[in-house]
Amino acid sequence: MTSTLNDIETLHHLIGGEAISTANRTGAVYNPATGEQTGTLPFADTTTLGHAVDIAAAALPGWRATGMAKRANIMFNLRQIIVARRAELAAIVTAEHGKVLDDADGEITRGLENVEFCAGLVHHMKGESLEQASTGVDVSQIRQPVGVVACVTPFNFPVMVPLWMVTTAIAAGNTVILKPSEKVPSAVLWLAEAFREAGLPDGVLNVVHGDKETVDAILDEPRIKAVSFVGSTPIAKSIYTRAAANGKRVQALGGAKNHMVVMPDADLDAAADAAISAGYGAAGERCMAVSVVVAVGDIADDLVARIGQRIKDVKVCDGTTPGADMGPVITAASKQRIEGFVAGAAAEGATVVVDGRDHDMPTTGFFTGPTLVDNVKPGMAVYDEEIFGPVLSVVRVDTYDEAVELINNCRYANGTAVFTRDGRTARSFKFDIEVGMVGINVPIPVPIGSFSFGGWKDSLFGDTHMYGPESFNFYTRRKVVTERWPLPSESQITMGFPTN
């Protein structure tokens, strides 16, 4: 379906504070709840990207020289703007992504955590010093910005992930090229205008839109010194490889297959509630969504029954509807792909307990209902692949050790959780498990803003996690200064290697 031409908004790049809409190629933006086109988006070619980099490079010296207190004040101002107008921003997210309004509001809250963290940049940017390292010699280490950096953000968190990347990059003194997902561009444009209103000089944050062609141009642009990315594992790996080959610093976060282990001693009602919330929230389009429930021992039948009973009450509809639990998925192609996994599960030997295709939901738009699949095993597509939709698989194992082995053998290692009442089990789990983020009776263990976010194995390419302390490491370079101020009488020629 498409809207009338009068209803379709022409969107724009934002480069140096100037809105630019002309482009040789464009893309369509949709409302997933209706299936209707709402916008036309210009895609940046190499010329447009080059212009954005020119502007960012020109703004870099002045922004790098801007005092830390002024940078911090911009972060405080930005926070106030977002808080005051968060309902407006949440509505934009729901209109283009489809997630329900309270979930969009929650995403904004988590993004604000990093704005608040970056407001403390005077502390985060401190270096180290050592007096009298040698006789009359002092040594100091300082942090300096990397330069012009690029942030390539995903569709599933149009506010939170840009705020994870951009705030830290800017706080550290860099200038930024931000390329949001072409499916959800409007929230980023809103954020860029909020930054300007907060006092950020033009050219420090520039927004360009596009697809793979635009991203490839970013990866090949020599003046861009670092790239941050969140997306699927194949694309993350490709971006890491190409950017690193071009001498760039890279953090590329990939896909996930997050397991939630339920031990025999767990509170099964609490576990079932958590599985519903973490598996079907945002229609499963979260990199930290629970997609596999690992039932240990003889509790599986009871647990599956409790989850299945709760699915009936999940309200699937337009995210603006009062009481909505779950909205649509992002595109018609996503709906088709997700439902293809459901259709193939039974043929592989799994049991489709609840088929989301039969759920009560709107017939227009990109809706698919919550699905529950039991008796899933490694080797089945429904287990091996990142579905990125509202499909919850149940794997049955006999022991704790089998559960740990299952998770540690998975190529993804973003997040995991265990539900148990036993402290020894909980302690063993966090020690044994080979996953970057772990929850104990917490199904979605996304760290608060003062820690850092990132998985292991095929869920992260690069060695630096996102936001928090590690993000300041990524967006700065260390410079060590060794200095000595001798008296004229102390000057001498010495050909030996310096010592104490």
C-alpha cells in the first residue's frame, strides 16, 4: 500500500546544519502498522558523503578546542530537551519502527543514560601523570579525539543506539557522520536538531542517509578514522574486515541468539513472565531479546504450558493503541522471513505449540503474532539462525552442565540469563558461561550506562564494547608526553640509551 503523494514527506540529509534533499537515488519509508509509505528518503552518493566529511573535517579543530565544561553543558541541555519532548520522540519511533509507545519511551530512557554518563566527560577524559619518573623527568598520558568518525545505526533502536554512539564521540571531541537505518530515519533527524538546540555547533554532527552503497563509501573514505556499527553478524563482519583493511578503528556489533536457562528450582511463573516479556517485546526485534528458553530437568512441560497460556493474552496491534503489547515487524520482507522459519519448524522435527500466524491481529501492515516452538535442537534452522522476530524456541536438556555446553557451543554470545533460586548455581553460571552479558533472574541484561555493552564471539567484531567507559576508549587516542626542563649547566651529550 502507498499513501497519496501529498501525504508522503520528503526527508533530507542534515550536513553542516543545512537540509539537503537532492539525490540520484531514493528509498521509501513506511509505517509498519499500516504498510503505507510515509516518506521518501535521499540516499547519499560519494559526492554527498564527501561534502559531509568536508564539513565535519572543517568543524573538527574548533570543536576539539572547545572547553570540556562547554561540551558538558551541551549534554545537560540535550538531556533537558529530550526529557521535555520525549512523547513527541516516542511517537516518531512508533510511527516508523512499529514498537508500542511505552517501549519507545523505554528506549529513550536507556538512551538518556548515556547522555547523562557523557555529561561527566570532564572525569572520563582525564589522563594520568607521574612526577619524577626519572631524575627531573615527568610523564603524562592524555586523551585526544580520533578525528572524524562514522556511526552506522540499526533500525530496531532508532534513538537508543545513536545516543550510545554519538554522545560519546562528540563528548570526546570528535566530529560525526551519522548514517541511520534507511527504514527509520526521522528519529535521528529529530536528535540532530535537538543537538543544535542544545548548542552544538553546525558541522559537528552530520546526518547522511543511504544503503550499502553509502556505507561502503564511508568505509573507503580515508578521512573517516573510526566506524561504529550495530547490525547482523554477516554485515558486522564485512564492515569490520573492510574498515580495518582501510586502517580504521572499528567496533562492529553483530547478531545474537540469546538463551534463557530455567532451572528446576526456578519460580516458573516468574520465568514464564520473563520469557514472554523478553521474547516478544518489540516483536522480538531486539539484539538482546530472548529467543531460546533452555528448560532443565522435568519442568519443560509445565513451563511450556505456562508460556503458551500467556501468549493468548498478548495484544498485537498498532503501537499507538492503548494497551498494546506488541506491534508489527519492520517490513513485509521481515514478516515473510519470520513466518518462513515458523512454517519450516515442524518439518525439522520441532513442535509448533503456538503458531503466531493464527494470532488475533490486524490484517493490514506487517504484523505477525508470537510463536512458541518446543523440542527444538541445534541443527534446526529455527535454532541456528537469528530470526529477529517474535519466535521463542524451547530446548530441553537434562542437566545444568548440558545447558552450559549448549550455550557455549553457540556461535553467538551477546546475552544470556539463568533463572534459579540457588546462589551456587547462579555463581557457577556467571563463571562458566562464555557470553558477554549475563543476567541472574534478569532476562534482558543490558548494562546501565556506567558500564559498557557488548557480546563475545560472532556478536562482536573488534575489541571495544559500546557506550560507557569502553566507548571513551574507542573514541579517543592516548598520547604519552615525557618532559624534562634542565638547567643550562645540566646539558650534555650522551649516546647511551636513557636510563634512570
